[in-house]
Amino acid sequence: DAGVIQSPRHEVTEMGQEVTLRCKPISGHNSLFWYRQTMMRGLELLIYFNNNVPIDDSGMPEDRFSAKMPNASFSTLKIQPSEPRDSAVYFCASSSSLGGQPQHFGDGTRLSIL
Amino acid sequence: SQQGEEDPQALSIQEGENATMNCSYKTSINNLQWYRQNSGRGLVHLILIRSNEREKHSGRLRVTLDTSKKSSSLLITASRAADTASYFCATDEAGTALIFGKGTTLSVSS
């Protein structure tokens, strides 16, 4: 079975550019989570969806960040405009329910903003 | 927001030895989960223990939960070099999102 698929695996871009990260959750999972991981701050929850509806976006650092889930099999995290401090590894995870179940993580997108 | 705190931050052992990692948290939880992360990879779920459980086993893993002390421990027995990774605890407070700690980095040398 395919796990959570994220693309791209690596992204290097210049400050000010728009960045779009993509995630395909495990089929049948109805909860999707976006995280950011850095050495300084650890793993931070940015936003999560249940049945394609955003439930809590309080972890989104600024208005430059936005996330969508147009259907059950696809989600995007967009940063516009990007800044060097956005450099991090971004993970997507999915779960069969919002709580009480394990989360399945993709291998992440390593983002470098120059 | 509440966050699990793992202890120690780093642990180095020899193959065959046991590794114990601890996690403390601050408020009531529904369940606590442990994850492993290998370098350059995503987190992998290891084990979930519910608030009404005290101990759980999975292969060489043993997890305990003490809700009165708000703490959990992960024991890996007979460690192997392949166990080298970072280990995270995550707490589920209200049946919604997980809150992750900053992890314990385990190095197992042969």
C-alpha cells in the first residue's frame, strides 16, 4: 500500500518566490496534518483538516502561509512570498480519524529559501 | 500548548544494551503515542497507549504510562544499530491533534 506521498522532496528557491508543497494522503484517511520541523523549534503543527475541512490553523505562522484540501486525496501548503526563515522540513501526515489513531507521515519536503 | 518533554535529549549505547527514554507531559490525555524518525525520513508510529492502560508491548518495545505522574517511558530491549534514530512522544489531549515533544536521539554502536 502506498503511504503518504509528498512532493517535491527537495525545493531550493530564492526569497520572495512562491512555494507550493503537495501531499497525497493514504486512501481512506479523513484527517490530514501539516507540520514543520526545525532544529530550533522541533516539530510544529501548522494546520489540520478533517473531511477536507480546515479545523485549526492556529499554528500557521503568518498570512504568507495558506493550505487547501480541495478533495480527499490532495492537499497543498503554499508560502507566498517565501523568506529565508521559512527554511525547514515540512511534513504531511494522515490518519483514519482525528484522534485516537496513529498518524502516518510522508518523508517530507526539505525547503531551502536563499 | 501542552508538549511532551523527552528525557534524555541524547542517548548513546552499545548494541545489545537496553535503551530507556522518558516523556513527561502537563495535562490530562486521551492517549500517548511514540514515534521513531530515521535521518532524512518521516516519523513512523511505534505504539499507542491509552490513558486507561499502564503498559503495552510490541516486539522489543515496552511502553509504560503513569497518568498520576503524567509520564511515560519507552524501553527498547537488546538494541541494534538499526535502532539508531530519534524517538518522539506525542500526546492526544482532546481527541484532536497530537502535540509532539522534541525527541530523544538514540545512537546504538556496534
